[in-house]
Amino acid sequence: MSYENIIVEVHGAVGLIRLNRPKALNALNTALIRELNLALGAFSEDPQIGALVLTGSEKVFAAGADIKELQTLTYMDAYLGDAIRTWERLSYFRKPAIAAVAGFALGGGCELAMMCDFILAAENAKFGQPEIKLGILPGAGGTQRLARFVGKAKAMELCLTGRMMDAQEAERCGLVSRIVPSESLLEEALRTAKAIASMSLPIAMQIKDCINSAYETTMTEGVKFERRNFHAAFATQDQKEGMAAFIEKRPAKFVNR
Ligand code: HXC
């Protein structure tokens, strides 16, 4: 499969997708999202792939939805065409997904990064939801995810002013899991993804499901959901192997990998 707006690579058990519209600062247009979804579908179905890294370039993750494409959109186009619905595909990707963000992650770019399971940020990363400056608002989950991840005050301030925050601030407020030197961002993201992909895929998927359910449900229901998943772990060969390997003082060799 050849793509025009993204670059797709396989690094061992890790699928890598690079957003690649350099002249438009990786602005996310319909064609790019279509290709992204195709690549996500292919990685979902590929049993060799145990984790995903989504990244941009060293200068920009993505400067948001393509404003030139949105400029002429009418309400009827948006409503009848259910604009932005196709962007959700990443949030349904079941394998672990890491966003490796260098440079700008703005508007839809920030929203795409937040659909991943966690964000690793380069020192030069800048995050923001500047839609208000364009006379619109975040439309791919930005108001919802940002509020849940960084809290009301910071989400309100960022979305209402449209200001950017740097990597340090993003780490302090919990939007990113770690800051990495810019020159080693991709290497570190791949290393992290490979470590995850070397473990049991069904268990990683259960962990992802459980943590995501914390944002959707009550504590009591969430804990119950976790316990059911915990019980189910004992039906896997990977649990037998992981515990046997510990007792026998050897590295585990998981079956579902
Ligand atoms: C289309 C874009 C773009 C975008 C940049 N470009 N961002 N094109 N959509 N979102 C294009 C510019 O038009 C320009 O093209 C080229 O990329 C380089 O951009 P410059 O502005 O010259 O670069 P620079 O001065 O370095 O400034 C970088 C920047 C700025 C701060 C990131 O480009 C910027 O503010 N971009 C818009 C950010 C934004 O508002 N994002 C939210 C979009 S709305 P030419 O042809 O002139 O060289 C959104 C809605 C999401 O995301 C909701 C639904 C998903």
C-alpha cells in the first residue's frame, strides 16, 4: 500500500506512522485521515504488530485540521457528512498506541495525540487548542479529553485563550507522560513501544481497556471491570508463562506475541 500523506514503517513488532505533509505543517486533511485509518486497520489486523507509534516530523506533529479544507465547509456539509466522525478511528485502535510529539501539536493535532494511550514529548513540543482564534471550537474530542487529562482550569484556559503550552507545562499538568531530548524522541518512542509489544498483547489490551474505562464510568463499576479482567488474565497462557518465568528466574516468552 502506498500512501501520500503518511509514511508507514514496521520496526519489529511496532507499527510506525509518520504524518507527512511537510509543506502544510502536517495539517490534517480528509486524504490524510483516510490514509491514517487504512494504516490503523492494517496494523490492527497484523498479528505481528503489538504496539503503534504515531509521530510527525522533528518540527511539527500536526498544526491541526487543514484550515484551507475547512474554510468553505457549510453547516449542512458538516451535519449531513458527519464531519470529523472518521477521526475517531484512532480512539478505537485496540493495541497500545504512543504519540511521539515534537514541535506543534495544535487543534486536531493535539486531539489526535490525545487519542493515543500516552504522549511522549520532545523538548520542543508545543500543545494547544487554538480553534477559538479561527471562530470555531475543538471538534475531535479536545474539550472532553483535555478536561479529563489536565483538569478544568487548564483546559478552560487553553481552549478559551488558544495559547500554546510548552513541553514542561504539558508534563507538569499530566498531558504528557515524559519529556525526551528532541534528538532521541523517535528512538525512545520505538524503544518504549517495543518493550510493550514484547509482553502479552491481550493483557496490554485489557490494561488499556481498564484505564480507559476510568474515564467513562464510576469507581465501583471501574473496579469491578478491572477485577473481571484480572480474573480473565488467569485464562491466558501468558499468565502461566509470566509467573513460571519469574519463579524459574528466566525471561518470560509470552505466547500471545
Ligand atoms: C492548513 C496550514 C495549517 C493548518 C499551517 N499551515 N497550519 N495549512 N491548515 N492548520 C500552512 C500555512 O498556511 C503555510 O502554508 C505553511 O503551513 C507554513 O505555516 P506558517 O504559518 O507559515 O508557519 P509558522 O510561521 O512557522 O507558524 C506555525 C504555526 C502556524 C504556529 C503552527 O502555522 C499556525 O498557527 N497554524 C494554524 C494552527 C491552528 O490554528 N490549528 C487549528 C486548526 S483548526 P503556505 O502555503 O502559506 O506556505 C482544527 C480544528 C480541529 O484543528 C477540529 C476538528 C478536528
